Amino acid sequence: MAGYVRDDISEDEHERQRGLYGPFTQAVRDLLDATIRTEVDDDEVRAVQAEVEALTERLRVRQLDGPYGVRFSASGRGRPWGNPVVGVRNAAAPPLEVERDPAGRAWASFHLGAAFEGPPGLVHGGVSAMILDQLLGEATGAGGKPGMTGTLTLRYRRGTPLGDLRVEAWIDRTEGIKTWARGHLLDAEGVTVEAEGLFILPRWARERRAEADTAPSYFE
Amino acid sequence: MAGYVRDDISEDEHERQRGLYGPFTQAVRDLLDATIRTEVDDDEVRAVQAEVEALTERLRVRQLDGPYGVRFSASGRGRPWGNPVVGVRNAAAPPLEVERDPAGRAWASFHLGAAFEGPPGLVHGGVSAMILDQLLGEATGAGGKPGMTGTLTLRYRRGTPLGDLRVEAWIDRTEGIKTWARGHLLDAEGVTVEAEGLFILPRWARERRAEADTAPSYFE
């Protein structure tokens, strides 16, 4: 499948790019937060807008034709850098730094601010769903049972406050190409949202794995 | 509940703010896209980063202490402008312009680009979940049966390509403070993701509605 590109960059080059794009994207993330919260006067908003437009033009002088895709180095290390949950180059992503265990577990601690608000002061229910979808997918990949989301069910036990949060996910059971994963979102007081999902390995990935070619270890 | 602020601005003032912040936020949205896709050299990335940081400082000279919340004018017209799906001031939002029918329907046509990518070229499964959560909630609100998400179930029928999309949602049935809504996401070929959700009116909102005070018409 096009888009999963193995570009064979070295580990050093991976780290160099991360060191360049990580802080750059964080600067844009901070701008996004300030865009929601600023109370400067109208003329200043318009002046900043003109400067933002000029910066965008400078970046677009040379750019990818389309989205970033997912790239892999020779070692199989992935760069899903446009991803809206974990993407190092996506200023809309928190971004989560996900830890993984080959037993089929994945988890992350992270912070959500103004850009993730649904009801006042609370995380948008859809943002919780998005993060849990990502983590359940990563748990299946960590356990060697990757798949694309087939079904996903969320149970909202109470509102999730904006701020410091944690997400945990794990493989519940597997059956051939199907893997069921579970997980939850937590604040300091405990679980706020529970999730269960079915992940299915698509045919093209099965064929690619059979050929011992580099197949993605997860799909989002 | 704090955060649902009735600030009694006029319709003219609402439109004036929308005319100011809409284009400003769109400029930041374009910058976010360029941040993912740019291939300019490292020195230029660092130079643009420094300028972005300076702009953020200018915006932060005067800003809200916390997130935007949800504000209401005297007419009851809401401004959920920090919302990650529909927020006029949130550069991470597509943003969707949702249309509503008092029979309990909500729908929107929109475009998703590089910032919403999961698998290469496809919409992140969690983004689809987030958008459907918002639309199901809006459908319940449109029908006078608002609630916060209790459960949400997504069925992914096939990958959703990045590009021009549509989302539709409607009330399926109601039972006291509980409302079930359904919906789906579509590309030009038809349905890609189906959703069903249970929405529950929280106690504080029931009390506020009983007092004929301004209660929100939906919660995200």
C-alpha cells in the first residue's frame, strides 16, 4: 500500500530530524493555544495574522504534495509524524509519547490544554475516543497483532478534566487476524473513559508480512 | 456549571468576532498544515520557529487564564469556539459548519487534510470517532434532547480517504433523560464509518433547564 514508505534513514538521521521538527512543531502548538486564548486587540490580531500568512508561504516554498504518510527506517522504526495523536510534526497532536510492552500493552502520560476542550473545562468526548483508538491500536501492534480498527466502543464514566492524564491499553484476546483490545483514560482520581475495540489485519498487510517485507507494526 | 458563560453579546458583536477570529484561525490552520508538509532546509525551519515564538508572545500579552469554555449570547446562540471539531478559534478543528433540523438531525460537509491522517492517505480512525461524537451530540441538541456522551460505538466499514467528506446524524429514540443517536461518515462512494451513541442530560443541566435559565443546547 502506498504511503508506508521505507526510506532507510539511519538512527542518527531519525534523531536529527526529531530534534529539528519536534521543537518547531511545539512552537506552532503553542501558537495554536494562544490563538484560542488571546485577548489582544483587533489590530494586533490582524497584524499577527499577516505575519503567520507570510511564514506559511516561506514553509510552502518546498513541501510534500500531499500528507506526510508513515515512513520507516531500515530498522523498522516508524515515523507516523503527521498523526493527530502521536505525530511529532502535527501541532494538533498533544503529542503522546507512547511506551510499549511486547506482551501487548501500551501506555502514555500526557497533558491536554485549551485545544482539546468540549464541555467547559473538560476534554471533548471525541478527543478521548481518538486517543483511546490510537492506544488500543498501539497495544495490538506492540503484541505483534496489529490491525486496523474494526469496531470501537467507548463508555464515558464521568467527565475528563483538562490537564494531566494517562491512558493505558492492552490486548484482551486474539483469534486469527482479529485482535480485541481494551483500555482506559485516567485522571488523578481514576478511570474516566473505558474502551474496547476489535482490530483486523488487512489483506495487503498479511501478504506483505508473508513476504517478510517491512509491514507496519500498527496502522495509526 | 462554570464555563457555560452567558455574556449577552449582540448578534452584531457575534458576527464581528467571527469575522475577526475566523480568518485569523484559518491562517494558523494553514501554518499547521505547512508545518507537517514543509521540506525547506533546517536553517529556514529554525528561522520560522523563532518568528512563530515571537508571534505567540505577542498574543499572550493579554489572554484568558484557561481554556475558552462555551459562551452564550442573550439569544442563546453559542460560541463553542475552542471546540476541536467546530471551534472557530481552534486551528486544530477542520472546522465543521454544522447544519441542524429541529426534528433532531445534524449534518456537515467538510474537508480533511494532512493534519487528520492515520494510515497513509486515510483519516485517522480516532478523528472519525471524534467527528461522529460531535455530530451525534449536535443531533440530540437540535432535537431538544441534549446530553453528554454516555456510550459511543463506531463500526469502521472501510478506510475513509482524506479529502471531501460528509457526516450525518439523527436521533434514533429517547427515553426520559436518555437519547440514542445514530450517524455515519461518508465519502463520495458512500458510508465509511457508522456510529451509535447514548447521550444523557446531566443533573446540573436538568436543574438549570427547570429554572428556565439558559442551558446549553449541546455539550461539546
